[in-house]
Amino acid sequence: MVRPRKCRMIWQMPYVTYFKPRGIPMRGLEEVNLNCEEMEAIRLKDVEGLSQEEAAGRMNISQPTFYRILLSARKKVADALVNGKAIEIKGGNFVMGQYRHRGGRI
């Protein structure tokens, strides 16, 4: 029997959900789909500079799971940059984190 998937938590929805190379019409582009958990992993690790352990804790997942999500996200972004593909950010299996009234995170 497969172990149930742990709930992945994200704290910020992306403001922009689509990126494309300039000068190439949409009809001529391939797309890479990045889910919201992958975007959150990149944000926590590469933008906020958290350690993998800290970022995994914020997402309510184990460090090895965080690493797999981050690796997948970086591979997709690299593919899009190197091969001139569009990136669409959507979907995934997550819940939005909420701040406690005292200002801390759950």
C-alpha cells in the first residue's frame, strides 16, 4: 500500500504565472509546466536563501522530498532557459500557509 502524501504548504502564490522568450510568437513555443510547490521551493531556497532543512520545514515536508522538488524545478527552469521554452506556473498538490495572529507561522 502506498503511503499517503504529506500536505505541502506554500506561503506565497506567484504574482506572475507565465514567462516566455521575447520575440518568439506563442504559437511557436514549447512550454514547461512548473507547479506551485516547485516555485515555492525555488523561492525559499534561491530567493530567501534558506537552508534545505528550514525550507522543508516551512513547506511541511521532509528534507529529501524538498530536495527532489527543488531539483525538478531547477531542471525545468534550466530546460526553458537553454532551449527557449515558455514557463507556465500552475497547479500542484498544496495548501496555503496562514500566519498566526501573533505574527508567527504555523
